[in-house]
Amino acid sequence: MIEQVDFYYDIVSPYSYMAAIQMAELEAETGVQVNWLPIFLGGLFKQVGNNAPLSLEAKKRYMFQEDLPRLAAAYQVPYTLPEVFPTNTLKVQRALAALPAEQRAALSLNLFDNYWGQGRDVGLPEVAEEILGTEIAALAGEDTAKTALKDLTDQAIARGAFGAPSLFWKDQLYFGCDRVHLLKNDLLAAKG
């Protein structure tokens, strides 16, 4: 039986971007299957009483001007501070949640690249539609998509998530893009 890793993320989260670009390598090196599970970070924060990093000016400055450029250079991915941050990703997250699981990774990576790599506002309906396509973007307005995103967000909270990215292997939480290597080490050790 293939080991499963659940990856809870929101496109608005730059650290979710830095984790997302490591998922293919994690699968290749460990043999796990990564389940891409979109959540609504704003809703999660509200429910658990957490605040976004930008609520503190020094942390915001550090994140955008030092930490994210360093991470992008280390992972060799583009980084451009988005035109609008934070943007409202509710609709794109709903559309992703409504999709079959096997379609989420490629579209999510494309959204991450557009938002964090190119700095485009994926919260704008016309940008989201360009990236997702008209049919997929339209899913965001359906009740099933709204319910799916809420259920995934509630599921993450019930498992102990307090932010994004949150990765779970069995009952263990690995929080943040900089913990993916620890997850990889644990997975490899478990294979023996």
C-alpha cells in the first residue's frame, strides 16, 4: 500500500508555494502519494484564532524582502511580490476543491506560479478564468464547491492545522515549507 501525505494549502500563502514546488520531488524520492487539499486560509485563521504574518510590520518586511527571495533562490523558482497581497483566493480555492484530486496539482502549481512567480492577482475573476479555464473557474459558484472547500478546511483544523502549508503523514503534522525535508527523512526512515 502506498503511503499518503496530505498537503493542505492556499494559493495566497507564499510558504504554500514554496512547499508545493517540493511535492513532485517528495513523491519521486519517497514513493508517497501527495494528496493536494485546498483550504481557505482566512477561514482557518478565523476559526483557530491565528493571525496572518503581515499583522506585524517587521515580520511582513522580512518575509517579502528577505525570506521569500532567499527561499525562491534556494528552490530555483521565480518570485515576484504580487500586485495585491493578500488577495481573496476564496473562488480559486473553491474551484480547486471541486475538482477531482488528480487535477489539482497541475492547476495549483500554475496558480502559484502566476501569483507568487509572476505577481499576478489570481483573485481577479478574469485572471482566475484565464488560468483555470472558464468551465473550472465557474465551479467556484456551485454549492458543491463551497461545501467541499469548507469541509477540507474543517478537516485540516480537526487534524491540528493552524496555518498553511500543513502536511500530514498519518497523524503527524509538518508545518511550513522548511519542514518538507524532515518529512522526507521520516518517510525514508520508515521504509527502512
